[in-house]
Amino acid sequence: MTLGEAVILGLVQGLSEFLPISSSAHLVLVEHWLGISSADLVFEVAVHAGTLLSVLWFFRSRLIEFAQAAVGGGEATRSKTARREIFWIIIGTIPAAVVGLVFKDEIEAAFSDPFQTAVRLIITGLLLLSLRFCKTGNKDVGPTSSWWIGVAQAISILPGISRSGATICTGLWMGIRPAVAAEFSFLLSIPAVGGAIILMLPDAWGSGSLGMPHLVGAIVAAVTGYAALRLVFAFLRGGRFALFGVYCVVVGALAAFLLT
């Protein structure tokens, strides 16, 4: 892999991991049309580590609260709230963990079909556009909503279904406040991305060594991932989150047309 290819794939991974436009769809389509391959498992681990680093840094204050609550420190009321939120994250992680382990081979096979990926990207776009009809709620995440947001995350393992798009939309349709839905979605991504890295490590171990392209890809993914997180919250505050749906429908439809 060249440095140029590493930059392109790191950019795609970083931006589309957190923007509701499906990182998996963009990687599948970019690799298909540009003839770039990310079959290098060490590179995949590196760019995933980059995006994980960006979300850890973005939510560092919240994660410190969670750590303090876990060891019994911090202010009592805030610690109680933090422990409850940790439990909701655990509940929300279960569906994706089960699906990822049970259907690992089927999921990997889905990444070899660019056309179906494009179709699922259109579905993501329609889901985002449905928010035009969704009233802004004022609820917080609870046991039921955390479970269904987790189910949405499990479905988004399929390439073309945006993880952030599916989870945030589910939260918004369940009446959760936009900023809370987004924060929960991205906090939920931490065990999801971390788990993906762990699953890739056995195959990546011994398959190659860490080189400059891997480091460049990881850095690009981390920087662009952080920028994407800021952009998502800006669009939510401005009530423009559904606009990402237009992009997904147009790109998905164009890709499907070109692939027929």
C-alpha cells in the first residue's frame, strides 16, 4: 500500500465512521472503483484504532466521569447517573456483540457485494430523510431505548447501513433529545470499534508489520474522525441532520446504477 492510498482510505474511514453516511459502504465502493485494497489487516486495525482514539479524546471528560463512577469516586449524584449510563451502554452493546460473533462469516461475505452495499446506502438515506417527520423529543436514554438503539447498531454491521445514522435515528424516533441520542450513539461506538479491533487482531497478528502507511492512515483517520464528530453535533444543533440522507440516497442510487 502506498502513502497516497493510506491517506485516501484513512480519510474515508475517519469521515464516514462518524458521519451518518456508512464508512463500510464508502470503503467498499472506493476500493471497488479505484482498485485500492484494504485487505492489509494491519492497516484495518490501524485506521480503526485511529477512529477509536478520536472518539475517546472527544468524550474524554465523560469517560473520566465513568471511570470515577466505576471506582466509587466523584460527586454522589453524578456518579449515580454515570453508573446508570454505563449500564445502558452495556445493554446497547449486547445485540451487536451477539450478531458479530454468530454471523461473522455472513457479514464478511456481504462486504464482497458492492451493489447490495449501494442499495443499503439508499436505505440509510431514506431513514435519515424520515427525520423530517420526527418531532424533537426531550427524553433521556433508558433501558428500552438503549436496547433498541443497540439493535440498530447490530443491523448496521451490514455494509451500507450507517452505524451512527441508524442509532441516532432510532434514538430520535424514540423521543430522545438530539444531543443525548448522538452522545449515546458515539459512546456506544467505543465498545463496538474496540471489539472489532480485538476480533481482527488474531488474523492481523503475524500477517505483516506496522509501517509508515499504517501510521499515516491511523493519523488521518483520527484527525478526520474528530472533525466528523464535531460536524455531526453542529448539524444536529442546526436541525440539518436529515440532509445527510440526501447525500446517501444520491450516492447510493448513482453507485447502484453504475454497478448494474
